[in-house]
Amino acid sequence: MNQNLPPSNQEQRNPEEIISAFIDGLLTDEESQAFLKRLESDESARELYLEMMNTHSLLQWEEGQTEPLPDLFQTPVEANVLKPAPDPANESARKQLLFTRYALVATLAACLFLSVLLVMESQPIQAEARLDSGDGVPAAMIIEEHNAVWEKTGWTQDVSKPLVPGWLKLKSGRTLIDFLGGTTIALQGPAELGINSDNRAYLKSGRLAVVGTSRNQNFTLTTANLAIVSQSANFGLLVNPDEETELHVFEGSVQVSPSKSRPGEDIDQQPASVEPLVVEAGQAMILDSQGQLQAEQVADASQFPARNQFTVADPPGDIPAIDFAAHEVLPYSFQDGQFDLPTHHQIIEQGKGIRLWGNAWKKVEVNKEITPNTVIEFDFRCSHEGQIHGFGFDSDDQYGPSNYVFQIYGYEDRPGIGQHFNTYTGTGWKRFRIRVGRYLTGKQRYLHFIADEDVIARAESQFRNVRIYEAPTQP
């Protein structure tokens, strides 16, 4: 590519020089903005830009590294296996295929960039109220309703879909809400509830009860004047229109701290001198609008919605995880190693987990009858993002449009692959709990896992503590 160009009027420069300097990052900010403006109105410049981007991408590909992932992702056995030398003709055809695919991806990316740029230039910026930075990431699901009447406004969300951070306004009736972090609450109308994340909510008004968790997970519930943190505790909370609060603890204990937080603010930053108050099972507190204790009394569960008012019961307490060491891990359909790309897997976590990398789709036989109440939960993490990371069920090992795949990470949004739970952030282990029975039912022979990357085969997925169970119903 060209060396740095001296400052001058862009109109007087050769277009190829300008584009080359832009690609190499040699233009100043002012020159770059002028160049982007020119692309909006100059069709020939856009065409030349795409052509040069294509060429640049091919050069980058030919000069880049295409070795497999580091030794961290290889098993000792695989490292010592002698592999036959590749057939030169097949290798040449494979490289040509990969070059073509990469060039196509680069060209499409450039077109998308230009389209977004034009849209941004033509549309005014609109301010939008958000509950927190995780807006758009599924945090909870409505799993049961009884005579529920919802108020639908411009700021409340569609309760028929997975709930993202935002507001719910229940005018009357009651509903059971399953937070993906593992906590279940019963909400009784009239009530206004703000969902912050998969383990945090804000009760603006009304009453609710935390009625169960499937794992030991902290759940934080806030009001205008309180921050309540529980771990596997059951309790009721009432906030009246004057922001006076009643807290009744039925099982376990909770920690209560004063808080002036509102949705979207950091509710964990409390003064160092404030010690949380521990409220034990059987105790109740009444506090004024400033969070000052007014009275103590005996907890009264009859004032709040109860678990036995719903048909869906708590998940079983002791659910065995899949032992991958006891299962045969097999390639799934034609997807595994597609385009003759590498595909690998390794058993981890003393058999309780599996790691995939390359362009890998792997299956284990589970023979499960999926019902509307079937739940899968697992931990996931990834050190190298690919196109699709996720899982799915299959009855016959024939992947097709009818096979529902749940994507939980990855940069590709492919038609026919569910995006509701594409929520992984790329950092550490994240726990997922998904009611798969909402999306498919029937006898399923296989459960498959995905680390898909059709271009350079460097995707990586890790799954552990995989449990499949029925969320039981009340008798």
C-alpha cells in the first residue's frame, strides 16, 4: 500500500491514493470525514472503494496466519497423532474456496458499513430511555398468567416475548416470572416492575413475592428507598403509591440496605458506614418513604401471591448433569467440519463439560421427550468468537430448516436460528436457563453443541453442568 500522503485537497488527489490511504489508516480525522462524505454522493468512488477493499482483504488473507488454535485447545493425544500429507489438488481447491468466501464476507461487510453510514446521516438522533446498558438482552420470561391484564404503552414491553431490561405494568391479575439467573417471582396487579437484568429488578409499586430459585444465586430487588439482596430466600414485598414499603420474609434471610437508586443507576454503591440489616424468616418490616423503620411484625404470607396459586412448580432440587465422559461424542450431520475445515472436541470439568473448537458441531444421545415444561440449563464460556455458538435438539441426525437451533453467542444472524438467547458477552462463564419446550416438543434423540466458523475455523465453545429437566406442575 502507499506511504503517508502529504496534506492536500482530496479533490486533487488520485482516488486510488485516497482510498489506499483510508484503508491503511493514514488519513487525518478531517480527511477521513471528507472521504466518507464523498462516498455518499460519488457512485464511482463507492465502486472503486469496494473493489479495493476486496483486493485488500485477499492480500490480508494470503499473508495471515491460518494455523489451528494454540496448544491450550489441543488434547495431548491429538498433538502426537501423525496425519497424512494433504492432497495438493484438494488443498488448492480448498484454499480457493476459502479465499472466495473471505472476499465475499469482506465485500458484504463494506456494503453494510456504507449502508449504515447513509442511514445514520439521514436519520435524526433520538434519545431513548433505557433501564441499563444491557437493554435488549433477554433477562426473564413470563411462564404463567392468571387473569392478567397488561397496560401497553410506549415504554412497556411485549410480555409474549422473552423479557429484556425494561418496564412491565400489570393492571390486574397475577403472573409468574422466571428470571434467567434462576429466581422466580409472582407479581400481583396493580404493579409496576422494572427488569434490570437476569438477577435484578426494581419494584416501583405494587406487590410481589420471590417464590423460588433453582440454584444458589443472589437476587437483588430494589425500591425507591431499599436494596434487598437474597440468596435462595422467599419473601414478599409491597410498595404503596407513597413509596412506603413492607418486607415479609418467609424462608431464609435477606440483607436490606437504604438506597436512593432508580432503574439504570448503580444500586451497589452504598456509603461505607451503612451496614446491611439482616431480616430472618418469620420477620416483617414496615418502612416509610425515606427507608426509615416504622414498625416490626410477624411475616404474613397471605398478603402476597403464593406459589401454590400457579400450576408450574419449582424445578427439582437435585438434577444430575450430563456426564460427557459416559457418552459417545459424535459429529452432527454435515455441519461438523463442513468445507473440510478442522473440527475438534475435548471432555473437560471431570466429565461434566465439553469444549469444541474449529468448525465443530458435536452431538450426544439423550433420548428426551420435550414437553412445554422442559428446561435446559448450563454454563457457557468462549475464548474465541465464531459465527454461531449454541445448541439444539434433533430426532434423526438430519439437520434442516425444521431443526430449531438456539444461538447464545456469535456474530452471524442466520435465518432459522433462534436469537432470543444470543446474550453471551464474551467474558467468563455465564449461566443459561431456557424453557426449550416453548420452541419445540416431541421425542428428541440427540442434543448437539456448536462452535461454528466456516471461514477460518477458529470458533471455540465450552459447556458445563448441562441439565435437562421438567419444570413440574403443582398437584
